[in-house]
Amino acid sequence: MAAIFFFSLPAHGHVNPTLPLVRELTSRGHRVLYYDVEAFREKIEAAGAQFVPIDAYICLLYTSDAADDMQCV
């Protein structure tokens, strides 16, 4: 069994295509850790991966206006 890490841009077009692969890897007994924002937690966990939130780190990359939209603290 391997430990596999996924890092994806927080966008449907980036996350959704990885989910079938995540399902296959977890069905084969691999441990998948998936780093992304809270908005994708449910989809990622439903695919069998362990979700790891990166919201705080993503907020550092955006301007203050965008950070307000993302509900950054």
C-alpha cells in the first residue's frame, strides 16, 4: 500500500477529473491524502481520500478583496 498525495487548484475543472483516479487508488487499498479547499471536502471524501484543508494557505495568495470573498480570517 502506498501513500499518495494530491494537490489541486481549487476549481471544479481541476478537482473533478482527479476523482475517478482517487476512487480507483483507494479501492486498491492505497492511502490518498488530498490537499484542497473546504468547498471540495465532500467530493474528495466521497471519492475515498483523506481531505487536508489548505484554505488558510490559499488566502495568503489573494488580494484582500478576494480574501474577503473566500471568508479568510
